[in-house]
Amino acid sequence: MQLKGVNKRYDAPGEQKVTVLQDIDITISEGEFVAILGPSGSGKSTLLRIIAGLVKASSGTVTYLGQPVVDANPGVSMVFQSFALFPWLTVLENVELGLRYHDLSSQEKHNRALSVIDMVGLDGFEGAYPKELSGGMRQRVGIGRALVMEPDILLMDEPFSALDVLTAENLRRDLLELWLERKIPTKSIIMVTHGIEEAVYMADRAVVLSRDPATVIADIKIPLPHWRERKDEAFTRLVDRIYSILTRTREMQEAILPTQHGQTRKYITLPQVPSGALTGFLELLDDLAIKSDLYKLADELMFELDDLLPIVEAAQLLGFATVSQGDISLTEFGKQFAAASVLERKELFRTQLKHHLPIFERIRWVLDSKRNRKMPREFFLEVIRKSVGTEAAEDQLDTIIDWGRYSELFAYDESSRVLYLEDEDPEEEAH
């Protein structure tokens, strides 16, 4: 499988064109287990669907066995995060569904489905319906339905993320056993995951994506022999390396934002982090009083990659913390914030918002310009929508409102959906 110069762009009337994937070059060879990693919203699942032929690339080429993929890719099958089973079909019927359009007799389809059901550990549950099964068993049905097609490439979109810790670990080991012992005819596996440790435990390569738009920022070989021990130094060193790559200060997505003087300022995409979560994280770093290894910190907090990275990104964005070689530490400003009183923190947060994020300065100017010092939420939603697209605009504005209210830059009334300035200016109050 080869992807060369693949781009994916979404266009909508009245909005900036949103580029999700940009110049993606990836080659998948026979015998490889490849993990695709990246921040939440980086386009990992979109990339997987382009490989499957379910989504068309805007430009670039996708080839399978040297032939362009122009429709559903005949050599792949997919395991979804949400199980995606038909509740009115039995386990056997759900697995047989993968063979619906194969040129096989009914008996051949039946026999192959039974063989796969036995292989994935569901022998005896052929006549059960999905509602009778646990989450792990339902995902085994999904894996069985994908494997019964005997695909060259098995695509897995965060297949273990909806499962509890113990069930997910058991399923990982079972799948690895099938793969390593060549009990399945599949020649390659491509797995999207948000777990760095999961990638290092299972895969031969880790392809790391950036965000806004997604580009390949690293393609790391994982040469460790199976079975791998998570406490081994070589294992933790690889995990640390990937954490370090993913937590580098990224070039923020920038979009043109008009100012009151007819000039332009650039919109910077905010990570979706509540102010309370960021404050608590900075307090924790201050209590630790030393550089903290992000991998070990995530493990102690029981945080997945998608939980930790946005908080780290927010702390960096506002100048409260720095990350170097997978270690995070507070800046002097961050230490000052962690040691400050509640009111002092609000002032420090307000200062950083106005200094680093032009959207907050813009909102203050708009509210100050209004005689009644109020403006409907929809006005700012439209401004942001033109910069980041409709899908992301609501989440962006929710974060802006949360940070703005915490810093007392402005207030917000949910019932009337209006942003406004209170009678007492917090900056005047601070002086």
C-alpha cells in the first residue's frame, strides 16, 4: 500500500477551506504492523478511511498492489471503535455479513465464519445476539467479521478504546498472538491509536501525525522483539521519544481575523481544555517541583494521550510550561501562577490571554465598542466559523468563553446566549 502526496480538504460556502491532511507519504509493506498516532482531531481516522477507499483524497495518489484506489479498496477490511454490529443479527450472521458479496456457496461462507468465530475465542456464542455480549466479546465479533474476508490489510480504528483496561489488554494479546503466529492470512495491519504505549507494545512502526493540518512528522521503527515488557528500558525510551515528538510546540493553525483598524490578526486554535483542568495541572507540576517525565506522569494520572496532550499544549500556549525531550516543567511565570492567590491567578491568566491570543483582545474591543457592552454569542461564532469551519467553531467558542469568564475578561449569560462586560472592569479593579 502506498500513499503519495495525499491531501484532504473540506470546502464549505462562506468558510475558509479546511485542510485536514497535507502531503501524506506512507508506504506499507507486507509483514508490517503499523500504528498511526497523533493528537485528537488530527485526521487519523480520515486517513484510514482514505486507505479503505471510503473517503476520496482531494489530491495525491493512493495505490494498492500498484493499482490506484478509486473506490472501496478490495484488499482491506476494517475494525471500528464502536463495534458497528447489527443488533438483530446473531454472532454468526454478523460475521457472515463480511462474506455477503464473495463468490462462495452458502456452506462455504458458513464454514469460514465458524472457523473465524472459533479463532477469535467466541466458540459457543454463534447464536447469541450483540445485546447478550460484553464489550470485549462484541469487539471480537467485529474483528471476526473483518478477518473472515481474509484481507491483505486489516485496518483498525482505535479498536480497544471503548473497552475497560483488562478487557482491552486481553484482546490486544489475543490479536497479537494471531498475527505473530500467522494464524490469520492478513499480510499487514494498520492501527489508529491514541495510546503511545499501545503502539510501542504492538506495532513494528509508529507513524506520527501533527495537526491542523495533519502531516507526517515522524516514522519510527520499533525493533523490539515480541513479547515486549513495558518496564524494559528500551520500551520506555521509545515511549518517551514519541511523547517528546507529540508535545513539541506546534505551529498553531492560523487564520485571518479582522481588527478594529482594518488590519488583520491571526486566529490561533485553542486546545479544548477547561480552565479548571489547566489550573489543577499547573498546581500538580508545582507540587512536584522538578521536571516531570510526561510518560510517567500520564501513567500515574491514568491519562491517555488525548487526555494529556491538550492540557500540555494549553500550558505551553499560555507560557506557563515548557517541554523538552519528553519532560515538562513550569516556567517562572507558571511558578508565579501556581503560587498566587485566586484573584492574582485571574489577573495573570488575563494577561497571558491578551498577550498570546488575539481573539480575546478582539472580543474585548467588540464589547467595549457596544453602548450596552453586550453581543450575542452567534456574532463571535460566525467570526470563528470563518476561520476554523462550522464543525470546530462551537467547541472553540466554548473554550474561549470558559477561559474568558475565568480570567474575568468578560462574562456570559447562557440563558440569553450573550457575552457582556460587567459594570466593574476587572483590570481597573486590579489596579
